[in-house]
Amino acid sequence: MKKISVIALVAVGLMAASCTNKEKTDTSVATEQTVAESKGEVLAVDTTASVVNWKAFHKGGFAPRWGTLNVKSGDLSIEGGQVVAGNFNIDMTSIKVDPASVTEKDKKPADLEAHLKNPDFFDVAKNPASDFKITSVADLKEAPKDAVAGANKTVSGNLTLMGKTMNVTSLLK
């Protein structure tokens, strides 16, 4: 099986699932959907080169934070040169906070990482992994003006986080 590198942007959904913040993002949340059928060529995710990029905001939209999570395993199904399905297992214990996102002098990225790992947020001792399973991929006819530059796809998938599953949709390029 071929290996490919994937930068999964589902972590916006991770943060949306864990917070009640209703700020406008390129991600929406709905009830669990039927997972897309794997067909065509199935490519293994290169877990050494793949990360999930996440970004989160405090209530009110101030003080954005961002960072990465490692992908433990995964695959993508490609048919006709297009992604049609995929599954990813994300290592929640690997959550990292980008130091550039912590601008307050009295705050440290390591403190935020510890806070995100504790029972107040993801409780990684009890929930060391999360899953994302693609339910649909569609061409984006017109990206919103605040979308990620180059966004051309809408990807939806079931995100299982802390034992709860919901469908998240995000714009990707």
C-alpha cells in the first residue's frame, strides 16, 4: 500500500466539539452520518509526516490558540483522482500548543497543553485517541471570503471525541 502525507484540518471540529463557542468558523457540527464507502485505491497515511492542525478561540473570539496533534493511523480512498473516503485515528496525548499562539507574558504553552489534557477538556488519560471518518467530500462552488486561502472542497466526517460522535464539516484545500 502506498503511503501519503496528510495534513488533516479536522481539529477545528475537535475544538468545536469540546466547546460551546458559537463563533463563526469554517466548520459546522451536526449529528452522526453514514460513513463513506472505501473504494478505488486505498492509501495509508504516513503517520510520521502527518499532523492535525487545530485552532481554537476563547468565548467572544479573542486570544486564538493553535497547534498540532499526531495521527496514529489512517487511510484515504482515492477514486478518479478524488478523495472519496478516509479514516483517521488521532493521538490526543500528543496535543501541542504553538508557542507563537501564547502571547501573554504570564502564560506558557506547556501550561495550556497540560490544561487541554486534563479532565476539564479532553481527559486524555481516559480518552487517549479520537477518530475521524469521512462521510462525504464535495467540490466547493464558491468559498466564503473568510475561508482558508485556496479552499476548494467541503469535507464532512464523523468525529468521535471523548466517546461522543458528531458530524463536522470543514472547508479544505
